[in-house]
Amino acid sequence: RLPFAYGTGPEEAARAGRELANPLPATEANLARGKAVYETICVVCHGPAGQGDGPVSLHGFPAPPSLLTERSVRMKDGQLFHILTFGQKNMPGYAAQISREDRWKAVRHVRALQKKAPARPGGAR
């Protein structure tokens, strides 16, 4: 495991957002792997399109926020990576289950989902 110089919590997530950039380019291979990781780990909560409508919400678990909201779109890649690493609110951290490289690839996939989402009036997604 490589060291990760950030602690837990929203302040550290915001700092990671300011300081970290995704080191992996948006190649077809990276996007395909990011999609595979998302569909294996993330889709059960966030849903196939990132709308927060995954199947767990049908079984009594609170639905997570949509990854398509303006708040999520405005998050920096490093902040999303931090959240994947340590978790946030009801979401657990996935550092033990998803490699560092695959977490960055999953961030690439989330960005692709966000680009596909139609913009709503007023700039909201």
C-alpha cells in the first residue's frame, strides 16, 4: 500500500480535491476499467447512470446522492478519490477493496457519466 497523506472527513476530502489531480488519462482502456469497477462496486448504491437509484434503496437502505448533481459535478477528482478511499456519511471507504489505480479509473467513469447526463434548466443536473 502506498501512503496517502490525508486524513478522514470533509475538510481532508476538500484538501485532497485542491491538491490531487487524476494521474490517469481518459483513455478507452482506463474508461473501460473504470466502468467495470463502477459496475462491480458502485452501481448497487449509485445506480447504472449515477442517479443514486441503485437496488439497495429498494431494500430499506437510504439512497445515496446522485453523482449527477451540480455539487457532485463541481467536486474535484481528488475529492472524489478521497471519498472512494475513506467513504463519506453512509458510504464506506473502499481502499481495501479497490486498488489506488482502479479508484482513479472509477473517477474517470463517474466523469463520463456526468458528461452524458442532460443538463436541466438553471444549470442543475
